Amino acid sequence: MTGRFAASGQVAIVGYDQTTIERHAEQPLGVLAIESARRAVADAGLQVEDVDGFVGSSLLPTAGSHRIQDGVSIVSPTWLAQHLRVNPRYAAGFTGIGQIPGSVAMAVNAVAGGAAEVVLFQRALHNPPRGRYHGNAMKAAAGDMQWTTPQGYFGPLAMIALPYNEYLQRYGAQREDMAAVVVEARKNGARIPWSYWHDQPLTKAEYLASPTLFDPVCRYDCDIPVDGVATFIFTSAQRARDLPHRPVHVAGYAMSALTRPRLPLHWPLDDILDGGAELARRLRSHTGLGPDDVDLPQLYDGFSPFVWFWLEVLGFCPPGEAHRFVTDGGIDSDRPGALPALSGGGALGNGRMHGIPQMLECYLQLSRRAGERQRDALVGVACHSSPHYGGAVAYTAEPT
């Protein structure tokens, strides 16, 4: 992407649904997905038969060994369309880097290109039975993993501990500094009724007392696996004018850049920062928006260090200063003039819904549907995953 997005402001989100986020839901994931889809369509003032496009990213986000079953552990766009009794003109799943931004891009492009008029985007997350999320039956390491797994370098905790340690050592940060990130996320998530952590804020003392899982990563640096479904309805900005809710327009998006070939889960800090810098350049080129234009950045926090990395690569604070910026109250959503980077609670404050809390907060705030949490915001950016292995979408209250 080297130029301004031709469809900027031409496609909008016009309705949504978010299920209650639970550790283990009583209903199967497919049932939750169907019910969520119907509620989102109704919220948009439409009928199920109006939907002619389905997109999503049907990934079970675990390093464990699990049987993938559509409608049970994942929900694919085609499965959802079939069970809603819709024969869509367009149905596709995204499997590249940055599942949420990639799925949004597919929805926007489908509407803008005329492949569909109303596109339903859904993300359904499943938490396998108790204690089995990362359960792995592997007895031998082959391929790339033979160089890391026997030495204990396996799974996402090792992946994030490497750049986190690098950041601490390079910039003189302390593990205690991360408490401000996690406490902020939990504070905001505790205010949201569908959050797993509703009415459960966290103190700094509780954070520091949490057991270390993979030094320096502790329990509260990680989002908690959950069952949950979120659904969004996309249509043209023109059609959106006749629907009941204020539309939120998509200004553009950018996917991350892999700067160097690496083994899986080998994420050095320089790769993250260099790839993030390229993502930020792509996002600005695609949207025409820079950090000074964004008043609602929603930074991905599946692991807490990601917040530091995103703050720096997007230009909200200088390199190496994110830890000081946060501990000085720079992202305190209750502080006037601060950057509300986790106002929607993020993954740490909601549960492992990937980039959905960030996307949902942008929609709720820009459509003026956030209730008591409403802020005066016009431009939002929703991030997903790592700056070098994810993506970001820019949203606006008015078409750009």
C-alpha cells in the first residue's frame, strides 16, 4: 500500500453485538455465534436476509493440540451463513497476519467493490475444556521447532518474554512499571458489563504479587482464555444514512511487515519496532492520518508489553519512553488530556477476544453509544497483535 485508500470513508459499521465474555460458556460456540449474528443484524435495523456477505478469521488461538470442529471450537463464515439459512454472494475467511484487521479489510473491500451490500463480520473465540488450552500431545519436535522446543523455547510466553526482557534491559525499565498498564486495563474492563473482569479491578499490589510464569511475564501480563463472540455489520456509507445508529466509517488499514526471516515465535525487540515503524508508515499513507489526528487509540494488549511497543511505533511517545509515559499517567483514561489507549479495557480487561475489544471501543465511542463511558472522540485506531505481526484499522466519526 503506497497511496491513500480509494474507498476511505465509503464503508461503515452500522450495528454490533457482543456476547457476555465467560471462562466457559454453557452454550456451544456455534449457538452463541448464531444468536450474536441475529442480534447484530437487528441492531443495525436490518433483516438476516439483507446480509449477503460473511467474513471472519476462524482461528483457535492456542499452541495446544486440539481437534478443530466448525461450530464447536471455531466458527467459519460459511458455517455461520449456512446456519443462518443465507446463501451469500460473498463469504471468505482471513488467514494471514493480523486476523481482525485482515477480516475488516475483506469486509470493507467487499462492500466498496460491490461484491456484497451488507457484510457480517464475526469473531468467535473458544476456550477448550478446563486446563487444556495449551495442552500438547507432541512427543517429538520437527521442522523449525526442533531448534527451539527441546531447549524450552516454546509457546507464546517464551515469545513475548524475549522482547520484554530486551526492552527492560535496553531502556532501564522495571517490571514494576508494567503495573500501570495492567491496572489501567482492568480498571476500564471492570466498568464494562460483558467483560469477564466486570466489577473486578486490580491493584498494583495484586499485580506485583502475581506468580511469574516465564520471567519477567507474570499471570496478569497475559489475557485470560474465554468463550465469547462479537459481530459487526458493514455496509456502504450511503446506505448507512438510513439506518438507526450513527455510522462509524473505515478510513483505512495497514498490515504488519515482516522485516527479517525468523523461526516461529522468535520475536526480537528490533523486529517488533522496525516492523511496527513500517506498519505506522503504511497506516498513515493509507489513511492520511497521523498520531496528532487520533484521539482514541486502542492498543493491543494480549500481553502487556505490547502496549509499550504500540505507543512507540505509532508515535504517541518517543522510543524507549513508553514505560515512563505510562507510569506518569499518560494512558490514564480518567485523567484529563491523557491518551485513552485502554479505555475499552483491551484483552487484559475483557478476556482473550484478540483485537475485538479495541475494535468495539472504537465503534462504541465514535457512534456515541458508549453510555456513561462516552468520550469526545472523532478518530480511533484499533490495533491487533504485535506491531510487526498484526495490523491496525483507522475509524472516523465522519467520512474522510
